[in-house]
Amino acid sequence: MSLSHDFFLIPEEVIIEDGVEWYLNNRDTWTYKVHISDLIMDYMFDTFQWIPTYNPITGAEENGLNIYDLTWIKEPGINKMIRILSHWIGLMREAPDSFCIGGKAIWKEDGPEGFWEEAKYKIDKPEIIHQLTALHDLAIQGAKGKSCILHYGI
């Protein structure tokens, strides 16, 4: 099973005091959610750093997603997220049906010496477009109503 980032549409009237506990109790049953592959998130990570967010762990307004924990995306971050995702979806529509993306470098052992090797991952165009479109649609729902998005990292 590959790692994924979970995004949940949360109505503003829902009070979440402990995000980790909420996630553990609701991740499988919450209706309005999207899973995005960690490979895709890594690929787009720098552009997600432009999104205004709130970190409930530090209590600080920030930019970007907390890769390993919780992040709240509220206004104006949701609308910026919609615009960024729209461009990524358009870009991915130009890709071949199957393509490779570079990933994090991997340390390889080779006898007493080791070396770094860049990872390459094969990506299925329809799958990446499906995931990004689902997240885009979730963000649009959030922008229309009084909702925010809870991101739970890997």
C-alpha cells in the first residue's frame, strides 16, 4: 500500500478539539474526503507551499502543508488551492498516458560504499487527473459553503 495524504471537507460547525483522534475515528467513514498519493504530493509540493494554512500543532498561520501531520486550509487558502489545482490538472492533461516523475533520492548500499540514486516512478495519467480533480472538486465545495479542509499528512 502506498502512502497517501487525506483531505477532508469539514463544515465550520463541526468542532474538532483533537485532530488526530478525530482522524482515527473518522478516516474510514467520513463521506467528503479525497486521498492523494504521496508521490503526487511530493511532485507538486513546492506549489502547495503557496497556500495560506493554519497549523493546529503550533497554533500558527503558515503557508503550505504539514507533510507528517495536520493542516487546516481555510479562506483564502481554499481559493488559492483551487487555482493551483486547476493549473496542475491542465498541465497533467498534456502529459502522455504514462510517464515517469523523479522522486526523492535513495541511498543504495554497494559493499562498504554507498551511493545516492534518484528514484523514478511511473505515473498513470488518468489516475493522477482523477485524484487531482477529486481534490479540486472538494475544494470547490469548501469555497461554496462555510467549510474548511483538514489535511492529514503521511
